[in-house]
Amino acid sequence: MLFRSRQIDRAFQIAFLRSPAPEEARDAAAFLKTQTAHWEAEKAKNPKDAPDPKLEALSNFCHVLLCSNEFLYVD
């Protein structure tokens, strides 16, 4: 869990040059947990060609950050 929170913080630092607010960190952790479960289920269906669920979830999270309004618009 500590490693995940460091990944979340680092992703926010790279994308927004700031740490996530506590609520953002909780939402991000929940998103990563849900996506990891999704990719684990996909891997169970086809284990031969399935990517690493944790890496896929992290990739999905990075896409979410890059599609956010904060990244797209300057205040």
C-alpha cells in the first residue's frame, strides 16, 4: 500500500507539480484497486496474453490524470 501511495504522489507531481489532496489520494487508491481487480479478472480469462494487472491499472490512472481538466486548462 505504501508503494501505491508513492506512485500516486509521483504521478501527481509529474502531471500537476503538486501532491494530491487527501481526497484525491483516496480516490486514486480506490481507482487503482478497482482497475487492478478488473485486469486480474481479464488475466484469469486469458492468462497467456494478459498484461501485468498492476501495471495496466497504473497506466489507466496516468491516462486519467492526463485527461483531467487540471492538466488541460491553465488557471
